[in-house]
Amino acid sequence: MRPKSYFWLALSLILLVLAGCGGDAVVFAPTPAPEDQTPLRYDHPSGAFSVSVPRLWSLYEQNTTTLATAAFAAPGTTEPAVLFAVINLGRTVNSTELADLLNLYQTQVRSDVGRYREQSREAMGDGSWRLTGLREVAPGTTQAVNTFIQTSGTLIGLTEVVLDQADPRLLQTIVNTFTLHPDSTPLQPADLTTLAFAKNSGLGVLHVSAWTTAEGVFFITGEVANYSLNTVAGIPVEAALFSADGLQLTGAVDQVMGYGIPPGGFAPFSLRFGGGQPTDSTSYTVLLGKDWLPADIGTVYGADALSWTDESSLDAFNRLVVRGEVTNTSDHVVRAARVTVTVFDGAQNVIGAAFADLTPAELDPGAVAPFEIPLPDVGGTPVNYIVNVQGLP
């Protein structure tokens, strides 16, 4: 994956009463409208496709051996309006098999399959299909999404359009310029399920939950996923609570836990509002990556150099406690080892997270160190948890 640039990402969850809400809904922050909206041809580096998009639209691009994607966000909007993705099936498909692939994509492959409801399906004159549907972005709130699937040679192309992010006539014009180039791409053959990895951003916010402790402290907890090919670190997370008329009432800021998020990895965050939830708050936003730029963080050791055991129990204060041992399985010293615990409820929402640094601060090869992490506050009934350990050279 090769993102062209990094943006202030925002996740907006509109709630009647603040409560947990998950979903991969990271979006681009608004940018000033450019003077020049004339179209510019974009050619994906893989050669798999081209499309004409207005100049200065924000771009996020993925380019792997099996998947080529590009997502574009219009200036002044908060979410990419259109996503294009292409894979090489390694074979041509007839109309019957294409119908089966449509069913598979809609019911099992879509990244939003748990939040999406198909409304209609129509064969287009050029052999492609248009599928309309609604995606839930918050409890009781949906957005209209049009999905187009087409083939050319052994390539299959996906177009996903979020209708409220730009002028529908402009979006139609953009979609109509999407062209597959089956003779110009080195994409290796892949299964249809590869399209599940098509993303409109290098980072995602998942499994968000909002809850209040018995003492009245309000928390917003969740995970950040790294869809890029590089380890990312130091990502700030900021949450703000708003009244019904859009007035910001309070906010909190922290960083994602752990030293870094490897490609395909996850890390939790926990934002604490010591004063509790304002009585007139009706919505909240989670801002991911504000004023953050990617940097080379050097080596971060994980399961390649460390192994660990863990178990959980309730202590005398009815707190969840996770304890275990960490072993340095490498042939070099690991310093400042940090243990992170992420707790989930039955719906896989994050309902608690905490971390602790090991003592001693340096682990020689073969050394073992214990850890114990109490989680005094969790936002529901814990069903499972994940322990992750990282260290530095």
C-alpha cells in the first residue's frame, strides 16, 4: 500500500444516547475547495485501471501483488466518495459465475457486511452490475451506497460510491470513466475474498464503545487497525462530545497504546472523561491522527523476539486482573518491554484497555519477567481479551 499523503482522520458517530458503536468508518477531514475542479486522468501504478477524477481530490492508494485500489475524497467532505478496486481472478467468468460472485461478495466479502443491507440489483447495458444498499454508520443512521462490479478479461473491478459525499451527477461521470486494463497489469491471480482488503484509508477505527463507570467517569474505547505495509506509531486519538446543536461540550486526547502497530495489526485506545458525560451531549466524534505525520520509529520487537503466557481472574475488589510471564526468546537484549491488554464484550466491542511496563527494564536473552495488569473499569461483561507485548532494542 502506498498512501500519497496522510490526513486528519475523523470518525463521526451520531447517537441518541452515547453508547458503543463499532465499524470501520475512518474518514478524511474536510479540505478547502480547490479553484480547479476539472478532471484529471489517474492511472493506477499497477496498470490495472484508470479513471478521471477532479483535480486536487484527496487520494489513498493500495498497490500490492494481488490488489490495486484507489479511493478519492472530494474537497470539503469528510469521507471518500468513491473507491475503486481491481483483482485478477486468473480466469474469465461467464454470466452465471458472475452472478454467483455477486452473491458471494454481497453476503460474505464486503468489509461492511455486518452493517450493510442490499436494496436492489440491476444488470447494466455494458455487462456490469449495479447494487444499491444502505450502510449503518451509527445506530439508526444509514448512508446510501452504490456498488458496481464489472469484468474485463481475467480482471474483476469493484466501484463503491457513497452518494452523500459529492454531487451525484459528478459521481456518475467519474464512475463512467473507470476502465480496466487486463493486458497492462502484473496482478497475480487471487480469490474474490481479496476484495475484502480494499480500504479507503491506511488506518481504521474499530469496535468503538462508550460507557460510564459506577463513579460517573465516562470512557470511549476502541481499536486502531493498520492497513498499510509499514509500522505506524505515536498515533494521537482525540474525542469530543457535542450537544444537539453541534456545540462541543468537552473533549479528551491520548495516544494509541503500545509502541507501534505493525502492518495488519491492531492497538487499543482508551479516552477518559473524568467529569463524566454532559447531560446534554447527544453525539461524539473520534479524531484519529490529528497533526500526526508518519515517521521511521526503528525496530519494535514483538512475537518475533518475545513470548508470553497469561491468565485472568477477579481480585478482592472485583477488578479484572490479567497476569502472566514474558520471555525473551531472542539472542539480544530487549529493553522497555510493554504489555498491553484489550478487553472485549460479546459483540467484540472494546470495553477496556490498559498497559504496563515490565520490571526489570532490560531482558537478557532467555530472561523471564512477570506482569500483572488490573483493569478497575470495564464497560460491560468481559468475554475475551488479547495480550500483546512489545519491546525496543
